Amino acid sequence: MNANWIVCPVCANKTRDRIREDTILKNYPLYCPKCKQQTLIEVQNLQVTVIKEPDTQTMNL
């Protein structure tokens, strides 16, 4: 079975996680030890997609 390292979408370095052809991830918090960024991703059929979170706004009371 084919397995690949997940590449950080910010700095393009390998992370500590591997995916296989049958791996399915949803809302996975990917952490990169090199750039120390955390990114939400989805994985299906070895395709990694970055999830853009809407910016949280504070409420004015």
C-alpha cells in the first residue's frame, strides 16, 4: 500500500504524520514542528485540502 508524508501547507516541509491511500481525515489539526503552525486539513485519496476558518470577531456589548 502506498504511504506518503503529509507536507506542511505553510512551509512545505514534511510533518510527523503519514497518510495511506485509504486514509480519510476531516477537520484534522496538522501541526508542523518546523514552523510551529497548526492548520486544519482534510485528506481523501492522498489529496490534502486546507480548511479556511472564518475569522472570529468579538461582540460589542
